[in-house]
Amino acid sequence: MRLKDFAEKLGLSPTTVSRALAGYPEVREKTRQRVLKEASRFGYRPNSTAVRLATGKAGAIGIIFDRSLAYQTAEFITGVGRALVARECEMLIAPVASGSQDSDIEMCDRLAKGGRVDAVILSSPLAGDARITSLLEQRVPFLTYGQLPECSDHAWFDIDSVGLAKLATEHLLDLAHQRIALINGPQELAFSSQRHRGYREALAERALPYDTEIVANGDLTDENGFVVGRSFFEQHPRPTAVVTGSTTSALGVYRAAKACGLIVGRDVSVVAHDDRLAYLRAEHMSPTLSATRSSLHRAGMRAGELILELLAGRPANEIHELWPANFVQGQSTARHHGRRSH
């Protein structure tokens, strides 16, 4: 059934029907409910092209994410898609190279000026992200998955990166570890600086020194976890514990420990952040991984819900959500007794 035919059956204009089905706030709730009920009765599903013509909307959300976080972001995008599917809203995926703000700004401009999307989700923003200024200038509704100091005027949603890094470090400090290494994400990403802050705060509160020799930034991959972890374990004295940014990088740290003749959970303790990736769970690792935990899939769903709320008219400065992370004890951490620390 065409949109025009369905609208005629209801005695409404095609524009009103399209806006009712899309949840636009200017359509009265009584009318919207009637349209939804009749759409279900007739088995009507709107044609995306007709909806765009009737509403002047693209019917799509753009998602810009850092290519270096592709494995993790896949879970996030799946969650966003789950939130959008009920509204028959499409996604336009735009991976960008880490730190390449100029090309990223061009991407934002193309999305905005081309009318290809109605709103944008910017995942893992950079510190001092110029793309935010560009999106504000283009007057494109957008939400950042990541909190920044300059976030007060636009919509954002985030996991408490400061809190989760502090929680992980405090767990190791409570087990009498003092030389604790940090393997963090790319330095230019906002969440990396926030995790770095949480790590330093935990050390400072126990009057422990901060040592740049056991802090590293890079891609949160198995390979980087192995290379950096091995370089740490070859130091004298070596760190007795490691906080790392993801389960994938923790897997590399596990391999590095084995290559150096160390046993995780006895000679060295490891804590990571578990995004609840479908292919790698902390509880499935050997030994089971002690981790802060927050589902990227659920985060994506919430980001999708919030961007739809933004499009429905909710003020951007009211959409500020910060989720805490939980801590789950595994077998990868143990009390430090001074054994094999040199």
C-alpha cells in the first residue's frame, strides 16, 4: 500500500501520517495512536523514500567512530541499530582514522550539507574535538558517546571512565600492589585521558609516585597488549600488576606474561575493562579476568534511544547521562607478597 492510499483511508494528509509514524511531537498523541493502530490493522509499512519526501527527513542516523576501535565499536553500533529498528531508521556508518580531525570535519560537513542524515552520533570523541564545533555550526542534531569538558551545550552519554580506572587501580592497591602499570587507549581520545586521570587519582590518594615508565598509550588490541606488556615485564624492577583498557589488550598481556615466565594471578595481577564483547568475555579467559564491566551493546542501545529523543524535540542540554561501571572479581588478581618483583 502506498503512503498516499493509506493516508486517504484515514482521511489525513501523507505528511501527517509520516510524521505520526516517525513520532514527531507536533502530531497529537490521539492522532498518532490512531495511525499506529490502523497501520497495524492494514499491515502498512512506510516506504523510506516516501517518508523522506513527505517529511523532508533523511530517515537515517550517521555514526562516526574511530577506526582503531573497530572491534569494540561493532558492539556499540549493533546496540544503536537495535534501538533504531523499531522506528525504521537507517544508519550511515563512517569510520575515520584516529586523530585525523581535518578529514573528520569534512565527513561531518558532507553528512550535514548533503542531507544524508537527520542526526549524528560521534563515538569516542577527541580531547578538544573540532568536529563538535563543526556540527554545532551546521545545526545538525548530534550526541557524543563520550563526555568532554565542553559538553554542557550538547547531548552526550558516557560510561564513567575516571571512575572505572580508579576502581581498577584501587582494587590492586588494596591487594598491596604498588608498582602498577597502565596500558591505556590512544592518547588523543577523551576517554583515555579520563582513565589516566582515574589511575593517577588512585595512586595519589595512597601517596604513591606516578611513573611514566610504566604508562603506555596505544590501540587496545591483543598485539599491542603483548608488545607493551612484554616491555613492562622486562623492566627491573618490573610492575607487579597491570591495568589495561580492554579484554582484547588483556589477552595480549596474558601472552606477554607467559612469554616472560610469569603466571597471571600469581606472579602478576591483571585488571581490564570488560565491554562485554560477544567474542571475548572476562569470565571465559584463563584465569578468569578481574574487570570493571559495562556493556557496549547496552550503551549503543541507550545512545540510539537518546538520539531519537533529541530528534523528537528533547532539548540537547537535558541529555547528559553518565553510567557507572561495575567491578567483577576474577582469578587474575591476587595479593602481592613481594614474590618475583625484581
